[in-house]
Amino acid sequence: MKKRNAFHISLPATSANIGPAFDAAALALDLVLNVQALKAKKFSIVASGRDSGICSQVENHLMLKTYSEVLQSQKKQTTPLSLSIENEFPIGKGLGSSAAARLAGIALAVHFGRLKWSSSRIVGEASRREHHPDNAAACWMGGITVARMLGDGEAQVARFVPKGKWPLLLAIPDESLATEKAREVLPQEYSRADTVANIQNSMLLMAALFQGDRSLLASALEDRIHQPYREQLCPLLPALRSFPAKDGVVGTVLSGAGPSVLMFVDPKARIEKVRNRVEAHLRERGYTAELLVTSIAKRGGEASFLRRSR
């Protein structure tokens, strides 16, 4: 329940990379992190939903840490806050939880510190802290975004909502995976052939999503930059990439750095039937995962932030 005079922001989960578009593109998912904040005498958090135990720990909380650091950097007073958090997506599973927490902290600092920051600067600050702009851009803008850092403190973002319906299925394992660990398995250098292939595929991927061309999407999801190296840490990926296309899945990629896997479902297929088939497919191979039906969120955190700031 929303409290009167509370600041409220809602931020979506995100899935970055989308196969070949490594560190450049991401999409927002229909799973949200809701945050309400009131000025208080001391910091406190009441959390519900997924990973509520982690979300309710005031000490070393990423959201509050970001809030305090931004205010300190702008020489503003750090006002203690009472937070109410409702979280719908897991932490450390490749669904952009750290980007959402950082953006929430920045939004809190901008609001309570009365900072006149543009969306570009908000995304840029989150991207600088994330060390890449893809999750932050999609989380703030919604839809599908392509982003890069522009200078030290801003991000340049292109956003669009894909044509047609894009039902999605997330396969979420029990174990989490730190992004730092997923980065460690990547090589320092790539061949020209692999680099060119990924550039071509990422551009075709964006065209496929923009035009609603699912046959083009299926062939454009091939990646040579990160997924082949992360399969050892994310066994759900090879298991689900072998799922037969005829059974209703257009394409399969890691969600961010993993270990969750994102599956694009044929909109003509009954998604619950596809879900049951995927579950049986995994069980036959000795794997279990939570299978969550979702879709691409058209709006990001910016929409609720601007609505509250008017």
C-alpha cells in the first residue's frame, strides 16, 4: 500500500546481452522492484517478495549505499530514509538486480537531494557504477535499449518497443552467479572473425526485434563473445539450446551474465504448454529450474520517477 507523501519508484528486471549484443543491448522484463521512501530519524527497511532477507538488510545495502554516495559526491546532506521494498525478481541470477538497486538509490538521491539530473545523467551514473550501460538503460527506459557511455557521466541510449507480441520464458536455477565470476572466464582478446560475426548478428538482432521478424531473430542470436565461455558456469544454457524449435521456442540466450536463461516463445504457441515441455526437457537431462512466464515491459523506472517528480 502506498503511503501518503512517500516517494515511490518502480523498476523492472532486465535481461542484457541478448546473445550477440554483449554489453550493448538489453530488454526490460515485466517483473518489478517497487520502492517507497519516507524521511526518517534513522535508516530502516521493510521488505517483501523475493530475497526479502537480503533486501531488508540495512548494512551494506546497495540501494542505500548508492543513495549516500551520490549525495556525498554532490555535497548534499544524507537524510535517513524508511524504505518499503516489494521485489519480484531474484538477486544474482542475471536479471539486472544490481542495476535496479543502483538506479533506485540514484533516484532517491536525486529526489531527496533535489538534484536536477537528466535521465541521461541518471543512467550514466548507474552505468558507471555497473561498468556497462545495458542493464541500467533498459531498467530506466523500458522496452529494448542499445546504449554506450558518453564521456565520464552520461549514457547515450536508443530505445524502442519491438513490433508484435514477444512472450518470454525465464529458466531460473537455484544457485546464483556473481557477475565478476562470469567475467573471469572471458578471454582478453577475440579473433577478427568472431568480432565481425557478433557485430553482424547484433545488428540483425535489433532489426529482427524492431521489425517483428522471428525467423531472423532465431538466426541472429548466435554469439561468439561470451556464451561459449560461460556455458561451463551456466549448464542450463546448453541444456535449453537443445530444446526442439518445433515445440514453440524461437531462440534461447543467457540472461545477462547468467545463470538464468531467456527463451523467446513463438506467440502462436500456447505458452503454458511450452513451459510444460521445457520442464520435461530439463527433467530428462537431470536439471531443475523455476520457469517463469514474462514479457517485455514497455516502461522503465523513468516513467514512475517523472510522474512522481511533477
